[in-house]
Amino acid sequence: MSETTSLTIDVVSDVVCPWCFLGQKRLEQAIEAVKDVDVTVRWRPFQLDPTIPAEGKDRKAYMQAKFGDGDRLKQIHANLVSLGAAEGISFDFDAIKVAPNTLDAHRVIRWAGPVGEAVQNRLVTGLFGAYFERGENTGDHQVLIAAAREAGMDASVVETLLPTDADVEAVRTEIATAARMGITGVPCFLIEERYAVMGAQDTETIADAIRQVAAAKARGELDKAG
């Protein structure tokens, strides 16, 4: 492609999903590798467990209930630590004390969207780091307000809106829409709202998908398919 093609990628993700953190890093690298495609990234909500109460749960007990007391969880964490190191992520699972409900985090991510793509990306990156590298409770409003401020949002607006029901139903509707589309696991990279790359694929796989869809769009094939 000699001319720049523009694509939109909607990333369906949850901020307590370690694979989504890996996927975010690999997506960044994939976009960097595909210089002739102008990619716009939008973050979409998903909740791995919407039944967690607003105050969260003790993470150790929560994970033991899911994975048992054996070595399975240790092996999963060790694998993620290794994979994360390769992507510049310092996973610290021992630091995480609370398994949070992520609805409020998704509300803040939604509010970051109109502020700008770069701000929303910084917020998502900040929330991943806060939870997985520093063990912060990303269901806590003060943690969310601080992350919003660091990302470049107006923290006073976030502080005002969080205690209300603003966009609660909008976020839940988006999550329900993802389920109707057949998205049952995350991350899911939805390119041009029609081509899905499922899971934290390696950087080259994501980059290749971007190239293929961009080439098809440049040939006008997406318009024909639509």
C-alpha cells in the first residue's frame, strides 16, 4: 500500500484480565510495526465476573475458589510473569489483595473516550499497571480518580460522576452487545467492526491482521462486503 489506510480497532477488554494487559502491549507493538496504516484504538468494556460486589472480594480466597489450593494457579502466574517480562510488564500477583468489580473502571474508560484516543489509552495502561504491577484496588474510587488525573482527564468531573449512576446502564449495554456478538473471552480485537482477532495473540499475528484488513479496505472490498 502506497497510501495510508485508516482503520479502527475496538478492543474488548477487562482491566483485571492479565491477558488483556499482554494484548495491549502487543497491539501497541503491532501498530508501530505497520507504519502505512493509521490505526484508531477504542476500548470497550467486558466483565470477567460482574457478580463481584462493589467493595470487591479477598483476591486470595477468590482465586482459590476458582483454581483450588494446588499448584495450578502458581503455574498460571509463573507463566504470565514470564510472558509479561518479555513485553515490559512486571506482574506482581502477590501484591494484589482485592478482586475488584470493574464496572466503575469501565465507566471512567468510557468517559475518557471523548477526551481523546491518547488519553483513553493512557488511562487503560495506567489501570493495568495499577492493578497488576502495584496491586492497587481498581474498584476504589480514589484509585480511579488518580488514574484519570494521571491520564490527562479532568479529575473533578470523574470525582463528581463516580458516586452517581452515570453511564452504568450504557456500560452494561455495551457488555451485553459484546455477548450477543459471540465474544465470550478477552481480549478481542475487533477490526473495522467486523474482523475479530481473539486472545492475546503475538505481535506479528495482530500486525498481519491489520495489514490484511487495511489491504482489503484499500481495494474497496470492505464496502462490497458491507
